[in-house]
Amino acid sequence: MTFDSPLWQEIQQGESKTLEFKQQLPKGEQLAKTLIAFANTSGGKLIVGVDDERQIIGIKTDEFELMDQIASIVHENCLPTLLPSIYLETLDNKTLVIVQVHRGSQLPYYLKSKGREQGTYVRIGASNRPASLDMIHELERQRLNQSFDEQAAWDIQLEDLDLTPLLQAFQQQGKALNQQRLHSLKLIKTEHGVTHPTHGLIILLGLYEHVEIKCSRFKGTDMTVFLDKKEYRGNLFYQLEQTELFIKNHLHLKAEILGLQRTETYEIPMAAIREALINAIIHRDYSNFGRDIKVGIYDDALNIVSPGGLPHGITLNEALQGRSEIRNKVLARVFKALGYIEQWGSGIARIQQLCREADCQPPIFKETGDFFDIEFLRDVQEAPDSEGGQIGGQIGGQITESQRSVLLLIQNKPQITRQELAKELQINPSAVQKHIENLKEQGVIERIGGTRGYWQVKI
């Protein structure tokens, strides 16, 4: 076997957002779902002839007949037309069929038999998920090269809005914000002689309920005990400022003697944290009204989690290499004009550089399902036993790392089902059920409204 083969190395990394294995060719619609999900997300490869344990099995039927069968399935089941690359590769003297799909330009792609609203799929982690109506609208916007925050909020009157926070932000930079600039930044939109605010302006002013940042300080390294908890609403500049203050209150200062001067710096450079917060604010998905940004501080880490995953189907590797895709163009323009952004695509690189310069552990960037997570590591030995006054108190039992993952997903998507949790965490539904029962016994979560209801986190 050629262990240095790029394909072999790719297989050993396991299934992912852009890679799926099948021991044999899936049934028609199952194959089509995977290719549609790839086309709607980041593109990807389906490799036939590899089992779930990453073992090379090879295909057992005529290769060319199988390739013709794949082409026929795609043609019969997918709309708009998909044109995958179908080719053969050999590993360990066994033949594999590879079906590769690039991200499509005619979004959204869907199953012909189910129609667009029921048959659109996206790739979340290593699984295919039916796209919600909000996601379908987002895919349509991407096809048209539009963003949610550029669209007009037709049900809100411009004259009813207090633009003071935005005017003050520009005045502090010595810049005017007149009607012409409001138009050029696409904060307002005029059609048929009537001017309305865009979603971007409403978001910047913090007038939508889901535009908030929830901050928590936990005792130890899990979610068992709250020490402090704040929820910040209002305009985005206020939210950013207050979140920074919350974080500063729960980080350690370290003193250094430079020459004759004694200086104090935070254990994690605040410039890196600020960059991460700006990244979360600008790139989160505001079109989904059920989620918000969460900041969690533990004895061993600071987590900043924003909903929406990476924008426009880019992969984590591409983001780490500096590729920039803007989900919220209005917010990005405004933050760039105000000096919050230096240059496009520099955020992650700047965070890494600032941590290196401060001799800190490198931050960890993760795309977990439909969320993007930046984790700054702390020195556990330096972390205090208690901070800021306890809120909530001790919860009976201990929350394991797996239960913490379940809890995080529930916090970010209260309507999530057990089946979705199982797919997200790549564990059996029975294991999910055990974690849920444990969390319910400890009083951490409660089910509201039965099977059609939602989860309520009670800590």
C-alpha cells in the first residue's frame, strides 16, 4: 500500500464536511443526497470501496458499469443539473470509485422527487441535513451574491430608528455619516421613492432580539457551576465593549518588569480576544433568529462560539490559510470603515500572531456542526478557585465532556432533536438518550412542549 498517497492520507483523516465513505454504492436518492449536500456546502468527495473503519475494501462489480450507474442516478435525481467528476483510483491493489462534486453556482441544489423546500440538503460536519427554509433562502442569496444584512427590512420605518450609537461611532473616528454614506454602506435602501433600513442597520443597532452576546464564567473546566453570567443586548459597539469588560474581569493579570517600568498584561492578549469577538460578530449567521453568540470562560480555556459555521462553504483549512468570505457585507463595511478590521482575511492570522508574540499557547479553531468556535487555552494552575460571586450554585453530579457537548448544542439550538444530536456528535442515539437523562436528573435541562417542543437550559 502507498502510505504517502494523498488519497490514503485523506482517507485516514476520516469522514468530514468534504469527505464520505461507502463500502458499496448507496441507493439512488441516498447517493443524490450526499452529492447535493456537497454541492450546497463546500464541495466534497464520495469514495466507494471504503468502510466505516477506513479500511480499503474496493469495489466488487464492474467499474465502468458502476460509473455509468452513478451518472444516471445523478441525472435522474438532482436539480439543477450536477456534473460530478467520476473516476477510479487504486489503493492496496483495490479499485475505488471516487465521485467528486465542487460547490455549485446554481444554489440551491435539491432532490427532484421532493422539490426545493423538502429536498434541499447541506453538509453539517460529516452528515447530510435537510436545509431549513432560512438556509434555502441563504443559499439563494449566495447564488445572487447578496447577503442577508444588505436586504431591506420592509416592516421597519427609518424615521422610527435612533441612529445615535452609529453616528457617535463615526464621529469618534472623525467621520461623517450622512444620507449619502448611509446609502453607500447599504445601511439604507431606497426603492420606488421609499427609503427603508436594511437588516444590517437593524443588527448594528441591536434591535433584533437574537442580536446578543451571552457571557458565562464557570468554575472548573466544565459547565457544572456558574460563577458569573451576563447577557448583553443593544448596539453592537456596546455589546463588544461590555463583553471585553466581562472577559477582563475573569482573566488574570501578569506583571513584568521592562527596564524600570512594571507593566501588567492579561494572560491572553486582549487584542487577540478582541479580534476573535469582532470575527464572531461580523461572520455569525443573523438570518437564523433562534441563536446568539456565546462566550464561556473556564479555568482552562476561553471559548467564543458563533452560530452559522464558516460562511459560503469554505473549509476550516481554507480559513486558516487566510481565505476570506464575508457573510455580512454591511457589517463588514461598517467595521472596516471604523477601523475594527485592518484587511480582509487577516483575522485568524492576526489572532495567531498576537498569541505567539505574547508567548501564549496557540488558540484552537474548530467548526463544530453549524457553529464556529475559537478556544484560547489558559494555564490551569493560574486560574482562581472562585471569581465574581457564585450564581446558580452547585448542580448535583458531574457533567462529563460528552454531556458538555450535548449541552452546548442544546444551548445553541433548543429545538434540536435526539437524532440530530446523535448525528452531530457521531454517537449512537441510545448514548445521546443516556446523556440527556443524566442532564435532566441533575436539573440542567428540561423539555418544554413534548415532541414538538424545545429544550430549556436551566443553569
